[in-house]
Amino acid sequence: MGPATALWTEAKIDFTVTREFVLKHVDPILHPRLNSKIAFGEGLTDDTYIEWILQRGRRLFLILVEIEAAIGLASPCGSFAYHKSTLKNSNS
């Protein structure tokens, strides 16, 4: 475990990555989708995207937020950028 990893304990990640944190960092146009069942689960899970993030993906979500900030992917609202091609491809 490197020095940066030691700074982010599980408790700190759980405290930081809340539903509100996720909503703040996801473009508002995608908020309804967070409450949808995961499309790739194909009957394996009834979880929604937000449940999956909060139950299994907090650390990954936090990393993605940090990467977004580091390389400037944020949309003007300061959240993950909305790309029409993302929704188009996911609905196929």
C-alpha cells in the first residue's frame, strides 16, 4: 500500500462517497438512470446503478472523480460529462 492509498481508509471512503456525492459528480441529465436497474446484469442482479456504486464501487467512483478533476473531463456543471453517444450506445 502506497502513501496515497493509506490516506483513504475504508471509513473515509464510506463517509465521503455518499448518494449526495455521487449525484454531485454525475451530470443531472443522468440522475434518473442511476435509479434504473443495471442493464448488463441480465437477471443476475436487481441492483440499480446507484446501489451498485454505493455497495461495491465507492473506491472506484472516487478514483474516477479524481481522474476527472486531474484531466479536466468535467462538464460545465462540474460533474461527469454527458455524452449523447454514451446514452445512444447503451440503449442499443
